[in-house]
Amino acid sequence: MKSTVVIAIALFAFVSCQKEAKQPNIVFVYADQWRAQAVGYAGNRQVVTPNIDELAEESINMSTAVSNIPVCAPARASLLSGQYPLTHGLFYNDKPFKPNGPTMAEVFKENDYQTAYIGKWHLKGHQEGETMAHSRTTPVPEELRMGFDYWKVLECTHDYNNSFYFDENNNRHDWDGYDAIAQTDKAIEYINDEQENPFLLFLSLGPPHAPYQTAPQKFKDLYKDAEIALRPNVPEEMSKKAIKAYYAHCSALDYCVGELQKAIKAAGLEENTIFVFTSDHGDMLYSQGEIKKQKPWDESILVPFLLKYPKQFGHQSRNIATPFSHPDILPTLLGMADVEIPETVEGVDFSSHMQGEPIDVEAALITCPVPFHQWNYQRGGREYRGVRTERYTYAKDLDGPWLLYDNRNDPFQQNNLVYDSEYATIQADLEQQLQEILAQRGDEFKEGQYYMDKWNYSWDAQDVESLKENK
């Protein structure tokens, strides 16, 4: 009996060592339209996110995580390619992504990773003569899956309670109930099945993107009697009902994060798993009297970004305020996994910086090459370029300087300091930083039509009238 116990203990130790010896697993949770201000660990006492708050206590918090181009498909293209939008060419939703270099799953797959994608894709786009609605509800061809083998995906839907997906063979299946929870269950199944191989698992969830009023009732009930204090930059007449419903989606996804964390621990994979929680962009939710995304204000451009990797960083929380953005994510993950970074990647590897090494990054680019759809010209959209530093936001449109905020003294961005004489030196320095970034990126900052012509894109029907008005 004693020898049996000894053998069992030795076998357990061997298996544990084998798990620790392999390259790190990566579980990447990507919410849609979750702004940085909508989490408890960031000081929001109204939103209920206990699991994410607990995750933050064991994670690196990139507190100036920036969506360079704060809109769905372009942000996703930057994440997967490590490139800026005018390099990868996707700066308008529902256009086909045609990367000019290896993407995330392709690189990891070449380095013996299993690759999996579950949820929203939004990179297939639609071809000439095809409607957006048709493209969003038909399978993504295998050649457009960019190295992801395990595949439970729909191009795009926001009907979270009547959602479906296509598998590796383009067979259609329905998600049971609220799709984010069903997708999380599928991710947990995958984690349990892939314990012996390093894997990259990408879980792309649709909420808290509108429609806001569709979270499961138990999460809505968390806010039923809650008093919502509006941000100081939200006009009083704006809807608290929408904010409560947005928070209900956040709480539902918080539950999903909690379930994933429990599953990873139960599988014995916690120490050697890189777990990331972030989003493609934020949501104005009536700040500045604005809605949705694409805009240069913090509610639109700042996203939560937590990275937990116990084997390398332990279980202590750390805040890093250095500006960090979508093109930086891929090289940083590759750096942590000790995988060579392709030459086509433009982002910066932050893996050493996360261990305390200095890094030569002062600002993140924010950009809107082409305003469209919910923020087209008719709705006040404009082309802009700008920078977000740890402290300042600076943006200019085609007519010149537009916005300047001192975010330390004015966290709700209510006092535009453009041309304020006391900030003239700071504005000049931010302008110089912006020009250096644009020169590095080869960005000439032209009007939107120039880029539409360059990439041979046609305007979607909802933007055509807006375009005529702008001219």
C-alpha cells in the first residue's frame, strides 16, 4: 500500500512538472465595447464585477490601455496582426481583412500551439454585391480563419439570446440561452480537453455592446433598485436605464470570467496560463453627450486590460500606467511565450517592461481615418489623429488642433485646453510626439475618401448620404 502511494505521488509530481515545463497556455477573453471605467477595480462602485476585481488583485493592470482605432473590426485586425490600421488596411467595419503578414494564431500554431476561437469574428467582411446582413450570418471560409483550428464562430451578431455559430465544417449550431455564458461553457470544455498541449484559446464575447436591455434577468436584477450617479460629463437628461442595462451585461461577463478562472484552477493549469481580459474599445454612454465609439474621449478609447501569469509574475497585483495599445498585445504575448516576433509586427513587446525593465514608449496613437456608420459625417464624425499619454489627451482634425485634456487634473475631460497659453509648451510637445508617430507609420493624415480609394472600398449605403453632405 505504501509503495502504491509513493508511486502515485511521484506520478503526480512528474505530470505537474510536465505541465510546468511546456510553453504557457493563453486564454484571451475579449469583450465588445467594454470601457475601462466600467469595472469595480478601477473605482466604479456601481458596477458589480467581483470576479474581475479578484482577477485584478492577481494581475498586471495596464491602466492606460488604449484602443488606437476605437471601433470593432479595425481594433480586432490590429490585435491579431500587431499592426496599425493604415498598414493592415482595415479601418471600416465589415470590410474583408487581408493581413500582409502572419497573424496571432498562425504564429503560435507554427510554434506547436493548439489554436481555438469561440464567439464573434467580424473580420470576414462582405464582398461587392453581398449585403452586410448576409455576410454576418454565413460561415467564415477556412482560408479566412487565420490559423485557428478549433472553431465555434459567427461573423457578427448582437442578438445574444438567439445566437448561433458555425463549426470547423461549417455546420450550424445554436447557442443555448445567453450566448456569452454558453460560449464560456464551450471554452471550459476546450480547456479540459487540451490540458496536455500548449494552447491559444480566444474567447470573443458580444456584450456589453448594445442592445443593452438583453442581459439575463438575474444580472438585470442586480441593478433594479440601484441608484446610478452619472459621470460629471454626462448631461442630466441622459438615460440611467441604458447605463444600468450596460452594467448588467458587464456583470454577466464577470460571471463568465469567474467560471473560466475556476476551470483553469481545477485543471491544474493556473500557474502556466497567461489569462488576458480586455476589450476592443469602449462606449461613450452619454459622456460628452455622445454615444457608442470611434471618438477620441477616454470613455471610447480606454479599455480594461488585465494580464495574469502566475509563473512569471506571481499572484500580486501591479499597475503599469505606460500607454499600451492593440498592436502591442501580440508581440507582448509572443515575448512571454519566447516565440520569435515576425518582422511585420509594428507593436512593441512589453513583456520585459512588465517585469520592471524601462521602455521607450510615451504615447499611444489614437486615430479615425474614416468616420462611418454611427459616427458618420452626418452625425458629427470627423477624421482625427491624436495621442494618449499617461497624463494627456491631444487630438487634431483636418482643420488643426481640436482637443487637449490634462487627464490628471480633469479626469472627466470637461476643460478643452487647446490654445490655452498655459499649456502651449505641452501642446507643442504632444504635437511633436504625434508627428513622430505619424512619420513612423507613414500616415499622411488625409481625408477619409483618400483611404477609401486607396484600399478600393465602397461606402456602405447608410454612409452615402452622409458623404454627399460632407462634400
